[in-house]
Amino acid sequence: MIDLYTAATPNGHKVSILLEELGLPYTVHALSFDKKEQKAPAFLKINPNGRIPAIVDRDHGDFPVFESGAILVYLAERSGQLLPADPKGRSIVMQWLMFQMGGIGPMQGQANVFFRYFPEKLQGAIDRYQHETRRLYEVLDTRLQQVDYLAGDYSIADIATFPWVRGHEWSGVSVQGLTALQRWMAALEARPAVQRGLQVPQRSDDVSVVKGAQAMLIR
Ligand SMILES: N[C@@H](CCC(=O)N[C@@H](CS)C(=O)NCC(=O)O)C(=O)O
């Protein structure tokens, strides 16, 4: 059994989508950002960074894993799915996974901060992060003109990237003209496991940060 500590955000959805794809049993612990549950001492023992997602693998010595990319790799390797074992195939998945973790996540995350939440309107910061996110989407689009999925076959690289790209409107970033990216998004959206993963955790009235995102993300 896997314990999943999460909230309804793109990084949280990566892990619930993968767990649904793998058909692994898991228990959801929905953390309230309003109550700062992600900063509670007990949770910091699982994730010293005080953020979601995190898991604890109860079947393997209560092993904790934080950082969404590391969680995806751990679960894929445990199950032998969605991450090839051969070095080249594995490397291609890891390249696109790192591209999401080091590029799209941080840039789009900052776009959200400055476009949605920051108390001052800093147009330079908004433009910088929105333009950089759009540039990264164009890299994805070019790749997806050549292959169906980021690493060729469907993999954890797609699962890491999709929850962010589908939130593009919330971030104020257009996908206009990126037809390969739109085709890929539609393919991901059509997957039953993806649809189930996006419902985790279920709406919770005490998570206000998440409510805004859910209203946008669950269309
Ligand atoms: N690099 C981390 C980022 C995690 C992250 O930023 N999580 C956000 C939600 S998407 C969070 O927990 N925010 C609450 C906080 O910052 O206190 C990962 O990929 O797991």
C-alpha cells in the first residue's frame, strides 16, 4: 500500500495519475494549505521541503519519497512500467522528465504566482514567466510533431508534463498554433486513468488555494 500526501495541484496530479495508470492501491491524505499542514513537523519527516506531493511506501519499510519527479521514477521502477529499463530508452524519458521538472514546472509556477497571486502587479515578471513557459511549450510542440508521446511511447514524462500544460489558461499562456501539443493533450485527456487521477483528492472545502485551481483545471 502507498500513502499519498497530496492536494489538487499539477504536481499532486502527476502522482495520482501514475498510481491510477499502474493500478496500485493507495491511500490519499489531502493536505490543507490553508492550515499549513504541509509544514507540520510530522509531514516534514516525510518531505523536508514541506510541499506536496510525497509518498510513503508501506510495503517496503515505510520508505518515504518526495519531489514529484523522483516519486514517478520510484513507482515506475517498482512496477516495471512507463520507464524503459534499457539505458537509451530510460535516458529519453529522463530527459523529458527533467525538462518538465527543471523548466515547465518552475517557469509556469512563477507565471501563476505573478499572474494570479502576487500582491503587486509586476508586468515585467508576468511577461518573463509567461513568455518562457510559451517558449518551453514550443519545444514540446516541435518534439510532438515527430513522435506521439514525449519519449516515443507513453511514459512518466507525459504524466509529469500533462497536468501543467492543461493548466495553461490559468497561467495566462496560450497554446494557439501548437497543434501537435493540442493533439497530445487530447490523447492524455482521453485516458480513463488520467481522468481518475485528476479527481484526486476530491473537492475539499478547506483547501482554498486548491479550489481556485480545481475550478480551472477540472473543466
Ligand atoms: N519540485 C517540487 C515542487 C512541489 C510544489 O511546489 N508543491 C506545491 C503544490 S504544486 C506546494 O506544495 N505548495 C505549498 C507550499 O509551497 O507550501 C515537486 O515537483 O514535487
